[in-house]
Amino acid sequence: MSLSSLGDLAQSFMLQRRSAAIRQDMSRLTHELATGQKADMRQVLAGNHGYISQIERTLSALTGFTLATQEAEQFMDGIQYVLDGAQEKAGKLGADLISASNSVVGLVASNPSQNAETELRSVMGLLNTQSAGRSLFAGVATDTPPLATTDALLADLRTAMTGAGSVSAMLAAADTWFDTGGGFETLIYQGSATALAPFQLSDQETVQLDVRADDPAIREVLKHFAVAALAEDPALGLTPAEKAEMFSTTGAGLLVGQSALTALRTGIGFSQARVDEIATRNAATQTGLEMSRNALLSVDPFETATKLEDVQFQLQSLYAVTVKSSQLSLVNFL
């Protein structure tokens, strides 16, 4: 009977090769156990990478849409905050101006013009607010504060109203100054006439947000703030009765102007609701795709752990065989 055997060099090479294969299996199983996904996608997909590639592309796009949604939400929340502050100040000052106009004592005691100027500065500061380094009310010119200084506004408006001769004429001059093509548009508003680009929140859906500091509703409120702030300016030369008339008119204008601000905020609220709806739909789509991907590529952790233990045992056994083989000698055999 003939016997066949491997030479020492061949046997050493065979053991090394087997050791490398087992270590490779151990590395793969360790990676799968740690990540929860199969390491060899080719075997799982059987060469059909189109499906998983489509899932990955869609998930990547949804990640971008999530960031856009967060940006839109932050932008709209900032606008709502500013308009809420302006509306609250308009309502409070409007009531104070009407109350002060009812008596000369009220004009002196409440300092309505000074209060109006203080609130005007505050509202213009709010309108120059930025969110993440972008101006909220400047249209596409997000790197520019939409409004010039309050001092510049009052100075130019004072010039336009001075010498008008009566309260009604002064108010008409203020209307013209704040109207299209007037001083407010040419000297004070520094933003763009172009609306901010729509927010792309999905493949098919966008949300447009066109709210600028030159919006008629905002102009109307600023006009009454500014006129009330100038009512006691010596350059206008108004009598106490005329001051009371101007305070009464601007106070009523501020209260009425709140309705326009409410309508403006309602439109933004509708856009916010759309953003929330799209964000919810995107999140649901993302969750579904992640579940599909995991179902396709995930591994059973218990099965993987069992295979890993088996491979570890094989490697330990191989090492034991290698040690015993290395200790064989003809002397010990004899």
C-alpha cells in the first residue's frame, strides 16, 4: 500500500493559507457583528446594485432636504418673532397715543413722541435681525441689513413734512414719502426688490417666503411710528391741539395696522404648516427606506456571534495543530 504525505514546506504553506482564511472570516464576522450589516454586499445583492444604489441616493437627497427644512423653519420662526414684536409694540403704542391725545395733560405726562421714537428704533432693529448670518427681511440681499438707521429715516421724513402747513397735509406728505418711489423706498430700504428664492424641501415641493421690510403692512406701521415720533419736533411747529390730532390719527393707524400684520403673519403660518407637513412626510419616507435597506443588508446578531465563536475555535485548533507539527522530530519518534 502506498502512502502519500506533504513535505514540511508544503505543509507549512497549507497551514499559513488556512490561518489567513480563518482570520479573514473572523475579521468579516467581527465587522458584521459590530455594524449589524453584511460586509459582502455583492453576495447579498447577487450583482444587482441598482436597488440599493437608488435607496442610498434617495436617503442622501432626504438628508439635504432635512437641512433645508430646518433652515426654512428657523427662518420663518425668526420672521414670526420679529412681526410678533412689531405687532405687540404697535398695539401698545397705538392705545397710548389715543389715550394721550384726549388731553393736554396726557401729552405732557406720557411723552408720546419720545415713546414713539423709542419703539420705532426697537422695531427697525428687529427688522434688521439676522438668522444664521442672513437678514430676514432683505429679500435675496441676505448679506445686507434691510433698513438704514432710524436717525436717517426721521431726518428725511422731517424734511418732507416740514412746511406742509396742516396736520392733514403733513400726513399726506408722510403717505407720499412711505409710498412706492418715495423716500423710504429710495433712501431707507437697503434690501433687494427680489424675493428670497423658494426653499426646496423635496423633489417636487418648494415653499416661497416673500416677506421684506418694504412690505406695505410693515411700511404702514413704520409710518405711524415715525410720524408720532416727529409730532413734537419744533421743525413742524404744531400746536397742542394739532399734536393731539396727529397722535390720535397715528394711534388709530397703529391699531388698524395690526390687522395687516396679522394677515402677513397668517400667510407665514400657512407656509410653516406646509414645511411641517413636508418635513413629516420626508421623515416617514426616510424611515421606510432605512428599514428596507436594513432588511436587505442587516445580519442576525445571534447567528453571527455563533459563527464568530466557531471560527475562533477553528483558529485555536489550527494553532494547536501548528504547534504540535512544529514539535515533531525523528528523535522523538525513535
